[in-house]
Amino acid sequence: MTNVSPSAAVQSCGHVVRNNRVSSGLIRLDLELQGPAALEAEFLPGQFAMFNLAGERAFVFGRPFSILESGSGKLALLYRVVGRGTKAMEQLRCGDEVTILGPLGQPFSKPADNIPVVLIGGGVGLPPVRAWLDKFGRSGDLGFFGARDGADVPWELLDESWHISVDQDKEVPSDRSAWQGLVTDLVAREIPDDDSRERLVLACGPIPLLKAAADLASSRKWKCQVSLEEHMGCGYGACKGCVVPVLDAQSTWRNATCCQEGPVFFAEAIDWTRYGVPANKPDFNIAD
């Protein structure tokens, strides 16, 4: 695995090019950014941007989003309406002005020779793993995506090379197929136990999916990196709204700021006994 040096973050203005549903619950937002700094900024798979409305409509805190696609001053995000902020985003129309701060955070590793990559995404966790496959993907790398049902799969974003799983086997298009069950079980089904090749797992999605991906990788003796979906308020580690319990070499834990030390972590560095437990989170919430 090869580490990468992220570009410096820049504040950019832009406008909406597209804001359309790509599944029953997922919406793709395409932006065109302005200025030379925006054209030069390179978003690496796993990094995120702080999105905000422009002018008087701006949120107090921006909203963090992983990058689905980027390049030449264009940026695509994927979101689900879950609160006040994303509801306001749903109302955006072509030409509406926005601001973007990014790239931020630590990205996934670049590919290493002879180590195939297994990409696992669920729901709004699709962008970083799809971006990695689009940028670095090779013939031996495998993409897996899990959704609630066929209606919630963004089929137009996933070509036939992707392996799809659904919780409920309904509303799957007649020209596509989906396996019913957990996406990590689908990975285990497609890569049998007797396959002894070294692999790297890159995963993003809800906490149960990340834990399952980490467990699967551990059982197969694969390395695993996870991109965490935390509610980052500032993007610079000042607000402490996105702390994650991590383990050091002596297996003692501390709180790491997801926006600076992550959002990508090696799975073995996460203290899974504490991560996602409400009592260990600060009294700070910008989820809406």
C-alpha cells in the first residue's frame, strides 16, 4: 500500500449543475467550481469537502461529504435527506450558488503491486470506494455495494462489474441482478475461504457494515481501511465534534479527530468496543 500526500484545502465558490435522485433515497449533486485554486485542487478517494450554501442562506456549520467524482473544477456529491441541512440541499436548483472547502482529510491508500483491493460501500458510503475504483481500479479489484432494496441502489452509478446485495429482494431491474443478504456475506461468497491471496479491503458505510468489513478482513488476514461517516463541524479539528476512539501500540485508547487524522483509518486502529457508543461522544451534534 502506498500513502499519498493530500493537496492543501482551498475555499471555492461554485454553482449547482445537477441535483437529481439516482435512487429512492440517494441524490446526486453536481457542482461547477470557480477560480484557479478550484481547478488545481485534487481530491483523492476517501477525502471529503465541507459543503455550504452561499450568502445569507449559509449554515453555521458546513456539511461534510465524501467525493463521488472530481476534476477540472467539477465536483459530484451523493447524499440522503436526513435533516434540516440535507433538506435545504434537496431544494437547490441549477445555477444556485454554493461554497466548498476542500480537499480535507486523509485518503485511502493508493494500490500496491500484486495486492488486489476489495471495495465495500453501503448507502451514502458509495462515493469514496467508487472514486477509488474509478481512479485506481485494476482488473483484479472487486467492488461490492449494499442497499436496503433494489429501489435504493443507484444503478446508473454502478456498472455491471459491481456486485450488489440488498436486504430485501424487491424492485431490482430486470436487466440487473442483486444477491439478498449482507454485503460482507456477499464478499465472502465471491471470495472463498481457500483463496489465500493477500488483499486490501477499503470500506465506507454505516458502522455495522464497517465492523463487519473489519471482522471479515481480520478473519482472512487482510489489511482493511475504513472511511468513517462522522458529523464534522469545522473540518479542522477545532470543534471536537467528530472524535473517534483509536488504539495505540500499547492497546490504550484515545480520541482522534476524524476530520484531521481520518476519515480513513486502518480498521485495526479503531477501538470497536467504544466506537459508535453514544456515551463516548461529546455533547455536540450537527447531524441535521
